[in-house]
Amino acid sequence: MRVKLLILLVISFVFISVGCRNKSHNPTSNCISQSKYIEVKHAKGFSISTLSNGFRLSILNPWQGAQNEIQSFCFSYASNSISDSCINLPLNRIVCLSTTHLAFLESLGELDRVVGVSGGKYISNEYILSRISKGEVVDLGYEQSLNYELLLSIKPDIVFAYGVGSESLGYLNRIRELGVKVVIIGEYLESTPLAKAEWIKVFGAMLGKPAEADSIFSRIESEYIAVSSRFRSSPKKPKVFINLPWNDVWYFPGNENYMATLISDAGGDYLLSNLKGNETHAFSFESAIEKGVNADVWINLGSYNSVEQVLGDFPRLKVLPVMKSGNIFNNNKRISPEGGNDIFESGVMNPHIILKDLVKIFYPDSLEHSLVYYKKL
């Protein structure tokens, strides 16, 4: 981590130097050398360094498959930016192209700044849904089908985007060509729950609330670690099976993945923990079943609401002993009317609550907690 920060420090200095030479017709520099880095304890996808009149944000590898890709931005409280990579503060009109962005803004009490979203019908946040119904927030559509004319009409100060792959750069560059500032938020690429949640520090910096963001994250971190420390080293761990097949292929995450980390931190024994890395691994139906026969608990079964529904589509799964024990839980307790799952929205800021859900599932009598995101099928 220290090596990476040193590299980012050098790169940031280069960006600042170049940015301050650009557009030299403005004699007042908005890009003053940074004084210090804001502490980042878990996340690997960003760094923040303070400037005398703002800050510099560097996003590392902001989409899947990116390697040694750094996008760097100067945020300035000065009235006019001197660099194309500088963004004027404050940010009063915000567009969020991912529902997780709303969770970060809600935690900071800044949802009133949102003027545009993507995929509004799948949003769980009731306040944003209310504002959409009143016409105060507009739904801009999805990625390649984004309504650029509507986007320009709401005059955003910034668009928070996400990049699934390098192909996402097409529509994001189109937005930039229209003169709209875009920052890719890569929290979903982080491999641990606390790393994802720590991206609140990015939003705190951009919204002028760095101290509040740090305080919120510290509380989440403290509660998460307190629960994990009680159960992670449990002597007798339940064996945990996850997911369902897609077109007869069963996909399992590696042992460094976000879900694998949650299971381990909650005191579970992930049955596919031999799979390395953060990547997803494909198994045949039969190979997956061979693993599943050892399961004490089965979680994360897509959109299914009952065991009967699961067996209706996958009758071969009746051979699993866990089907008889009934220890089957799905993470779809909080579903919007249109099918949006809140665990993929507010869950990013509630890893400690998801952890408690899993502990309650794995060790039913050991924790005073009612399931929030999970339910028993």
C-alpha cells in the first residue's frame, strides 16, 4: 500500500505540474501542490491529496480489466478552473448513474443535490423516488441509451459514473465532449466490504464534508470489526454454499472476493474457498453439486422467494441435504416495486449490517439482531 501511495504521489505531482502550465492565460493557479494525503485504510481504488484551495482525487483502474490506468482530477474552490481536469466546487447539481452513489450521498445528508439518475424504476431510496415522481429528479436512461439532450438540459455540475469495462468509455467520453465533468466511481471493484464503504471519503471530499465522511466510515469500520472479531475464528464453522446456475453454468467468486470475505468475517466456511483471487470461476452444474452436498447453509439465490420456486426451475437440486434442513436464505428481503434490490444500493454503506445478517444466519442464537437484507426461503 505504501508503494502504491508513493507512485500515486509522483503521478499526482506530474498531473498538477502539467495542469498548472495549461491555459496559462489565467495567472492565478488553481492547482497548488498538495500538502498531505487523506488516510485510506482499506480501499485500493483511490487516493486523495489536499491542495491549498481544494484537493486532488486520483482513481486507480476505474473499470474491470483496467491495468495501470489512473484518472486524476483537481477540485478547486476558485471561480474558474485553469485545467480541463479541474472541477469547480461546490457541486450543487449531481447526476448519479449507479444506485450505490445514492447510498453515499444519503449517508452524508446530500440527496437534495441529485438532479438526475439512471434506471430510476430500480431505485430503492424512497426520497429519490418521491423526487422523481415530482419531476425534481429526471431519469436519464442507461449507458449507450443515455438521453444526452435531457442531461444537458438539467445542467449538472458533475456526473458520477461507473465503468463495467473499457467499452463504457464510449458513452462517458460522449458526456465529456458535451462539456460535462465525469468522475468514474469504482467502489464496486473493491474486494472487501470495508473497502467499498470507504469510498464515502471520496464523496465527502467532493461535497465539502471530509470530516463527516471520515467519522461515518470510522463508526462502520469499528462496528464491523467488533462483530467479525467475535465470529471469524469460530471453532466450528458452518459450511456455506452460494448462488444458483445460469444456463447450466455455476459461477463462484474467488476467496479474495467481497462475498467470500463477508462469509469468512461472519464465521462461515465458504465451500469454494480454494478458488484464488477476486475473479469469478465457472463450474458445470454437476461439479457445483458435488460441492453443495457438503453445505450446512445456502445463501444468495437470485430473485427466488421460496424453495418451491427454486426446485421448480432446478429439480436436480433436491439431492442437496441443505434442502431438507431448510437453512436456505436469500438476500432479497428489500425489493422495490419494480424489482430493485436494496442490498445492492444501501448495502454498500451498511457492510456491518450485512455482516450481522450473515452471523445471525450462521449462528442463530449468538446475536441479538433481526435480518435486514436477508430472509429465509
